[in-house]
Amino acid sequence: MEKKIKFTNREIQVLNLAALGYTNKEIGYILKYSYYTIKKDISNIIQKSNTKNRIHAVYQLTLKGYVDIDLIEKQKGQTNFVSPSNLCE
């Protein structure tokens, strides 16, 4: 049995937004944190999950159930869903 990885609530939020394809700048805008805070969160996620990079972390953590697929699908179906291309213009 694999050991459960302990992420902060913000790291889980950042992970879910990264899984949607948002950049660090976009995630910072959505969550109202600086780019550098989000960059550090991504770095912590990669370190805690023992993965090589952001994409690898999202992939592995999705397989392990850390990414909320239902929430992501629900968000994509909403009319007020924020598209990454519309942010930070």
C-alpha cells in the first residue's frame, strides 16, 4: 500500500487548476495569490509527489486520485467557466 501524500488545501486547489491547463500566472489570478506563491506550490507538489515536472505530477496524482475529475468536468460544463485564454490579458 502506498503512503498517502499530505498536501495543503491550497496545493490541492493549485493541482486541480494545473490539471485544467492553467498557467501559474492564471492560477495566481484565480486564487488571488502571487505568481511566486503558485510557483512554490507547484514546486512543493512536484517534490512531495516525487515526480519530475508539472505534467508528470498532474498525471501521476490524477491516477492516484488527488485530482478531482468530477469537479473538473462540472466546471467545464458551466457557462461561467473561466477559460485560460481569457485571463491576464
